[in-house]
Amino acid sequence: MSHKDTVYIIDDDSRVRTVTSGMVDELGFGYHPFASGQDFLDSVDHLSPGCALLDVRMPVMSGLEVLERAAPLRDRLPIVLMTGHGDMDTAVSGMRLGAVDFLVKPFSLKELLDAIQRGLEIVARSLTPAGPTVSVNRFDEILTGRQKAVLQGMVGGLANKDIAIELGIAPRTVEMHRANLMSRLGVNSLAGVLRCVMDPSGGKRAA
């Protein structure tokens, strides 16, 4: 892809910012670190849509305060909270305030990827223009019929379980087809899938 989905990392601990930035980079996303919640809020008007990783415990302005102030932007900048083991009650409060997920430090690459993709799916849906269903027939050369059916459901904003019901297959099978078609399209998020579908050139032509 010519464009990388961006992950914003807000944490006052420089070591955590460095480690988390490295993990995000390893997953193939772009990243932009912020040393405080205020720095992030001062910049939001100039940031492209993306997922934000926000530490709960920060001086001056806590993660929950940032979350409240950023509430009007949650569709284009959904927030994932990063917490310590002793902050679970705070994490729950954050979910009630609109956080899309929370990560307990130290977290694995898989946990980080799942949380980021959850946030980026919200961004992708908010950016998808309303209108008629997009045809996926131009992907005949690289996708199977079942993969195209799953892709059509994804483009239509359906969750895996809803696609499974519509196609009469198991949700786990949908997950398998979803992973395979994303690999063939050369993307790693729903946002990437939608850009690929909307791209007149048809995106990556994988073998």
C-alpha cells in the first residue's frame, strides 16, 4: 500500500513510547508518538484519521481526561487505553467513556494488533461513503467466490458473525476467508480493504 494506517502513541514515559512505537512499526503501521495528552489534543485538528494508544496514568492530564476531551473525534481517532495491572477499574471507566479497547501492560504483538485493528475498523466505517453496494466482481482473478462473498459483507459493514449467518457458514470459517482475502489483496486492516475496493486499479494483484 502507498498509505500506512497511522497509530498515535500517547504516553509520558519515553521508554514505553519507544518500545510501543517499535511494536507498531513491526506490525506494519505508521506511528506518531506524543509525550502528553495535551500535546495530542493540541494536534488533533491536523492529524489524519487513525487509532490512538493512550496511557491511563499520566501527570497533569490523565488518560481519562484526554478520552473525555477527544470524545467528539472518536470516529476518526478511536482510542485504545493502555493500563497497568492495577488500573482495571480505570480501564472499565474508560470503556464507558468511549474507549474501543484496553491493553494491559506488557502486551503482546497479537494483543496490540487486535486492538489497533478494532480501532481502524471504526475509522474505516466512518470514512466509507453512503451509497449502493460496491461490486467486488473485478477481483475474480485473485479471489475465490466465497472470499468475494465475505469481502462484500466486509464492505457492507457486517461483523463476522453476521456474514456467517448470511452465508450459512461458521464464524471461524469467515475469519479464515477474511484473513486469506486480506493477504491476497495485500492489506492488513479493514481500512486497507476499503481503500483497495475503492481504488479503480483494483489494488494489489496477488498470485
